[in-house]
Amino acid sequence: PPDTESHTVRGGVRTGTRAAIGARHLRSDRWWLAPAGTVAGLLAFVVYSTWRAFADADYYATPYVSPFYSPCLATRCQTMQAGPNADLFGSWWAISPAIIILIFPLGFRLTCYYYRKAYYRGFWMAPPACAVAEPHGKYTGETRFPLILQNIHRYFFYAALLVAGVLTYDTVLTFRDEHHRWGHMGLGTVVFLVNIVLIWAYTLSCHSCRHIVAGRLKHFSKHPVRYRAWQLISRMNARHMQLAWASLFSVALVDLYVYLVASGAFDDPRFF
Ligand code: FES
């Protein structure tokens, strides 16, 4: 029975208060596809981003700076003239810039309402899918440490706004050539543009953002601008899952693009 104080449910789904069904579940569809896809997708991203974050190399190719390394805050950014970010933010640390900066987008995604659902199902199997019993004996939800820390999501949202701002700045600067003259456009510029649209769409479709914009208003009619913004965000919010995956994929793709150009494996085709 539920412990109302702590929201702990003891005994899981096999207790006497539940229907006595012998089968593990009664679903006949391929319910395991979604959690398996989540595990495969997130693991691939974690492996790739860890490799890139610790590589501490090939993250700048004029005028492109990898989003994993932006803003470029390490000493090395200054010495290798790692572009515009070094000018704007200076340099103050000697370790991989990615390790300094990735904590913010990582924290944002880790505490995201959609990703929580995805990895609770995929990795914790709590539960793996609707109407499929979880293997755990008790349930405490997000009422205890460490999962209670998921509540800091809205603060990560504010940090994510700053990060998106910096990535927007980087995208604008992809229109400059190596001599800092405006009018440059390469395939990289297009890749950056697509990515920044997806990053903003994912960030603004956040559930916390929707709540901050108009969540506690009692009278929409008294706040027409916030109501309009809330309507727009609500429409985007319905696609939050798709935007989460698309922006995760695009940010890794931009980094890969910069890596290929910076390492000399690929030449950035230039349109202007
Ligand atoms: Fe997904 Fe906020 S709920 S980013």
C-alpha cells in the first residue's frame, strides 16, 4: 500500500492489492522498440560526445567553432586564435573547453521532462513501457535524493538560454571569412543554421519555458502577449520529443562537421 508520507509503494506490482496476473505483461506489440531505441541513441551520443570532449582538438576551423566547445573558455582557445569566442570571452583555464561548458547543456537535457521519461524507461525500466511491469520492488518517484534534484530543471533552462545565445552568435559569425569580412557562406554555414533553429525550437518548447511564460496566469485576457507566446510554445511543446532528438542529432552533426574540416579530412564547400 502507498506510504502517504514518502510516496513509497512497497512490493511493486506483485502485491495482493494488484490483479493476480501471471504473465509479465499482456502486450502483444513490439513495446520494447522505443526503450531499446532510446538506449541505443543516447549511448551513441554519450560515447561520441565523451570522445570529443576529451579529445581537446580539432574544434575550430575558421569561421566554425564546435558547439561542444563554445564559448571557448580555455587558454588554448586564445593561443590557437580559436576564433570569435576567444575575442568575446577571453581565456581562463587550461583544460578542455568542452568539459567546462558541456555541464550546462548536459544538465538541461538530463533533467528534461522528455529525456527523463525516455531514460527512466530505457535504462531504469521503471517501467519499460505502459502496462509492462517494472522489475523494482518499491517506488519512490522523484521524491528523494538524487532524483529530487530533477527539480532544478528550470534553472538549467535559464543556462540553456545563454548557451543558445552563444551558439546563435557563433552561427552569425559563420557569415564571416578568414579575414573577418562579411559575406562568407559555406556548407558549414547551412549546417550551423539548421542546428541553431533546432536548438532554439527544442529550448523554447521546454515544459519549464511554457510554465514560466504563462503557467500561473489566471486571466489570459489580461496578458495578451504572454498568452500568444504561450499558445506558440504549447504548439511546439507538443513536438518536444521530436525536437529533443533532432537537436541532439544536429548538435553532434555540427561538431562532426567542424572536426572533419579542422582535421583536414574534408574541405568546406564554399558558396560565397
Ligand atoms: Fe525538455 Fe525542458 S522539458 S527541455
